[in-house]
Amino acid sequence: MSNNDQFAALVLAADRGSQDSVARYAGTVCKAYAPVCGKPMVIRVLNALNDCHKIKSALLCGPPESLLSACEELEQRIDTRQVDWMENLDSPARSAAHGLSRIDSQQPVLLTTADHALLTSEIVEYFLQVSSNLECDAVVGVIRYETLQARYGDTRRTVIRLQDGNFCGCNLFAFNNVRGRTLVDFWQQAEALRKRPWKLISRVLGWQAVWSYLLGRLTLDQALQKISGKTGVRVCPVILPFPDAGIDVDKVEDLQLVESILIRSDSTRPLM
């Protein structure tokens, strides 16, 4: 498998430290170390990436150096260069830009987060395989909210309601080339507005797009085409079929949910 077929993984692992509600609940120094079925979330994510054939290397951005010793397994992986580490900056978008600057500009990149506790190599492989076959610069992973509902009921997620469906983000992004990486500049502009979709659309895409969104006439492809027009970056979606891809750990209820999912999954797995 050539370098062009493989991706460097960039994992964002910073949060509000012990002040984060998930970290407080779990009794850890940061959210990334919160255990799910006894294993820190960040280790679960790194394991999923390590088991994926399309991942060439992994760079972890955060947690701060002062917290690394609180997770012995992570510290050992960094010391043995199983994963590279760098200090995070003061926001996810700025950390992402900083991390991308450390990766060879010709190397395709997968961006994800350390709180994606249900991430599996199967999800990553599927996303990157489809991403590689798209004629675009950057790819965003999404899931239909109905896919989540069918498996887990009305779990609370941030939902973008569009004409062709209700969508949730999956914290999976692929940058296929140098131009694709510049989408992070757009992300820095939009970062503070991600929980207010209509305001994000108005500031970035214009009021015509707002009215289309409010009236239920804006489709996913139309929204991404407008972003492409605004940024000069060809952006495409990958709609993932995996319910687990749409669940990350933002709050205590999410941590409890992913733990219950993994416990249920282990209980139904056949014995070897």
C-alpha cells in the first residue's frame, strides 16, 4: 500500500482538564483519560487507528505535557514512538491547524478526536476508503439521525435538519490534499457557532441559505457546495451506515451511554 493510499491520523485530545464534567465524573485529570469499560477513551481511539490498514501514522495533539504521566499506557506509547505527541493550542481548530503543519503536506490526513470512544477500525476503514474514491479535497463524515435513533432511540445529539434528512457529525474529517487542509481556516471562523446551525449558515453561507434552511429547502449537498464556493475547497460528505460513528462523549450521559453499549456488545459476542 503506497503513501497515497494511506493516511496520517491527527487526534485532538485536549479539553478543559479536570474542570470538564466528564473528567470530574470519571475522576480523571482530563476527559480523554475517562475510562470506558476500564480503558481510557484516548487509548480506545488509538487502538482503532492502529488496527486500520489505511492508517500510516498517528499524531496526538494534547493532552498537555503535564498530564501525560497520569495515563501510563499513553505515556509508554509516546516514549516508544507508537504515537507522536504535540502540545495542544487553545481551541480545536487552532490545534488542528498546528497539527497539520507537522504532517508532510503531501500526506492525506484523517482528523478525529480522543472522545470518539466507540470508534472502530471498521468505521475508519470505510470512511477512508470512500473518501479516497471521491473527487474532492476534503471529506466530512456524517450520519443520518434516523440511523442513530433506530439503534439507540432518541439519544441527544446536535442535529442539522435539512431537506434531504437530519444529520449528525461524526468527528471524522479527511483532507485528501493540501487544498483540503485549508478547510481548517474555515473551521476556525465557524468554531464558536457550531451549536447554532442557523447562525453558522448565515455568517458563512449568506441569508438566502438561512431562509432555505429555515424553510427546509437546503440539502446536504447544497450546503457543502456553498462552503466549497466560499472557501475554494471541494468538500464532499460521506454518510456513514454505522450508528456508533455518531456518538462521541461531550457529557456524562454520553459516557454512560457508550459504556452501556460496549457492555451490551461484549455480552452478545460469541465465546471463542
